[in-house]
Amino acid sequence: MNENDLLAGRTDDELSRELFGRLFVRFEAARKKDSSLHVIDVWAVGLKLSRHGSLLVVNQGQQGRLIEVTLVWTHKPEGKKPWRAAIGRSADGNRLTLIPGPEGTVDDIIEEVVRTVLSKTGLQE
């Protein structure tokens, strides 16, 4: 199935489940390489992960958002606000968009979310 068929041929609920599945697989692969990444909970269209005192919550979006992502620093360093992002369809419906962030293919957006979470939860944070 090509990228346009994946986006055009799916309802928001179907696409949300597909995105969640791909995010879960990608975070699971990262967890196998990094023992500091821990799965706390997984449900039908959501998950909670922790890494170095930070909590990631990924769940099905609302109001036109396919997936919502919130990264909270549980140790709350001074001045650290949670990172919040949403994945939605682009205006033309042919791509996805990470808000805030870039537009791209499903794989581009999944990779951007994982890269951002891992970079923001590294030991240097």
C-alpha cells in the first residue's frame, strides 16, 4: 500500500490506530537498545513510557488530531514545560503534520516523534 492510499483510504480512527501501532513498534525497538526506556502501560490506542525521570503519554487525539503526545519531566527541572504535540492530516490530506513540527510521510512523522522524545529525555536534560 502506498502512502497516499494509506492516508486517503482510512478514516481518522483507522489512521490513528495505524499510527499508534507504528509508534509502539518504533518505541519497542528503541527500548530493546536502551534499557532506560520503560513501558508503563499500553492500551488500545495509547501508551505510557518513562525514561530518565520523564513520562511520555501517547493517545488517540480529539478534534481533528489523530494522535496526541505529551512529554512531562516528572522531576520538573526549573523552567521545563511539558512538550506537547499532535499528529494530524495536512491541509491537502496527502501527508501528515506534526504540530508543532514538519509535514511528511507516516514514517517521517513517526521518526520525528521518536527522535524528539529520545533527544529530550537523554541524560543531558
